[in-house]
Amino acid sequence: MNNSSKYLSVSVINRYLKDQFDRNEHLRCVFLKGEISNFKGHTTGHLYFSLKDETSKINAIMFSRYATKLNFKPVDGTKVLVMGRIGVYEATGSYQIYIEDMQEDGVGNLYIAFEKLKEKLANEGLFNPKYKKVLPKYPTKIGIVTAPTGAAIKDILSTIKRRYPICETILFPSLVQGEYAAPDIVRNIKRAENHDLDLLIVGRGGGSIEDLWAFNEEIVARAIFECTIPVISAVGHEIDFTIADFVADHRAPTPTGAAEMAVPDINDLKKYLNQLKIRLGEAVRKQVNYQKLYLESIKNSFVIKNPMIMYDNKRQKLDILLSNIIDSMNLYITKEHHRLDKIKESYVLKNPKLLYEDKKHKFANIIEKLELVNPLGVLKRGYAVTYINSKVVSSVKSIKKDANITIRLQDGTMTATVNKIEEI
């Protein structure tokens, strides 16, 4: 028969180890340096992460009373110098460092590379909102670039099936971690463009900055930017940000969030369609009732019940118009008769010869006036006009000796040469 008293419970051994760690004075104050990985900030203000170097890592926790004193924001890839105690977390039996002080010791190489590429692509405009494509409201075919196994693809497919089962999904299995992941992601994005997709989801589940690094590669960022299909980036958890998130048309906090963003909820659509059906029915009933009332008003109208009255009214109006036209014509004819009578009674028509004599007398007066100013009349009285080069000479000062002149008389012209010039 086994003696069970010699067997210890897990709680007892964990408590014993914790006590040994707590009693060891060398573990009460430890100074370490390393790089932050798997960083998570809790809503309580506590910080949980791993501290690693090239070959090893240790779990770390920094309670809020110490975290509030930090003068920098810890992120994955940050190199730090820490001081704290090593202890055992009794519930899990794992040992960890409880950090009381932490200082920044430069930034990890991956974080530096991340910031440099982010700045470069931002300057080129790859993050500019004007290039962001609008997501289709009701997609019929969605492509997914991610690992064929793991929680990410399961979450995406189950969410789409639950929310919008009529949508077709096509998986483009891809490496999402490691040296060959980035080229494989790019290859699958280009493959997706040949499948007549409405939308493309590119992503993976959570992990450290190293695990997610393929989505921080420049070739992946440019492939997403150049993709003709609207792209949703779904990389890691809500606190994880990659270059792919900035360059994609839309960023989802998680793979599940990407699926929710990509498709509508069929239950909401059913409710909306039911609302439209009700509203359409009400609109049709209102229109039918309105047309019925309108028809009744026409049937009961005075004109329909007394059609001849409308005819009589129109006939009366026509008679009035005809009378107005006849009156206007008679008035015009009367005016023209009066004008003609006035013309007939005019002085000119009754005495046309007198008008002729008056005009003849006026004409004679005009001729007489013209004769008075006619230069030929002056020549008849013995005067002459002298020209040089067809211009009238008005002064001897404009004539030179031996000049050729033309003299115009009443009945002709003659030429002469000037031999002598005398002024009066």
C-alpha cells in the first residue's frame, strides 16, 4: 500500500520555491539589461512584458505604482536597464522579475528600422488618405492572405460565415513569420488580384515585434499600396501597429475585427429589409388611398356631373372674343376712314398747282443763291484765276520768277512764264 504522505501538492512546492526565492538576498535586488518584447499594458496601469537578450528571456511585471514614474513609453524593441527582485508567481510556478525602476537604454534595431521605413514611406505619400480606397458595402468575394492554420484564419472565416454567409472567401495560404514570409505575402497579394475579388484581408494573429516583422517590410508595404483591390490590414492585436496598417486602405485591430469590417451583419440586413418592406407597404397604401380620394373628387366634381356647363362657358367665352375682334376691326376701319377724309380735304390736294408754284419759286431762289457764289460767274465779269501745280495762287509771295503758271478765264485756260514779280 502506497504511503501518500510523502507526496507533496503543487501548491506546497510552489510556495516552498517562492519562499526560497524571497529569502535569497542575491535575488532581492537585481540589475538587468535587455530588450522589451511581448509588451502589454493593462487597464489597471500594470505593465507585462518579457525582457530578452540574444539567447534568453525572462518574464517581467511592473506594477502601476512604479510604472507611473517612467519618463518614456515602453514598446516592443526598446532596450532598457531595470532594477527589481526575482520571485515566483505561485499560481503558475513561473519565476519573473518584479521591476521597481526602469530606464531607457537606447532603442532596439527593429524599432529603429520600423521608424525609418515609416518616415520614408510617409514622405513618399503612401499613407496619404487620398489614396485610400472605399470598402464595398456588400462584397460577394473576399480574399484572405494569411497562414492556413492558426487562430487568425479561423476567426476570420467563422466571423464572415456567421455575419454574411452568402459571401465567398478565397484563402491564399502564406507564410506570415520568418525570413521568407515577406516575399510570400507579396506573391499572394499579386495572385489575389487575378481572382476578381471585391476585398482583400492581409494579416495574422498577435505576437512579438519579431513575429510581426514581415508586415513591416518595405516590399509588403508597396505591394499593399499598389494593390488594385481595397485592402484591410489585420495584424496582431489592437495595440500592435505595423507598416502594413499605415499603408492599407483600412486597418482592423484584430483579424476578427477585419472580418466584421469587411462584411455587414446579415441579421442587421434582414431587419433593414423588413423595415424597408414595412415602409414600402405604408407608402403604397398611402398612395393608393390618395389616388382613390383624388378619383372620388374627380367623379364628384361639378364639371364631370355637368359637362355641358363647361361647354357653354367655353362657347360664351368664344362669343366674347369674336365680339372683341369685330369691334376692334370696326374701330380700326373707322379711324382709317377719318384719316382718309382728312387727306381728301387737305389744302394740297385741293390746290395742287399752287403747291407746284410754291416749290418752283423756292427752287429759283436756290439757283439764284448758287449763281452768286459760283466762281464761274466771277470770271464772266473779266476776272481770272491763277494756278501753280493745280493749286490756286492767292499771293505773289508764293510765286517765284520763271515759274510756270496756269490762268483760268471765262472761256478757257492759258499758260505763262513769270518774268517779273511786283508787290503792291
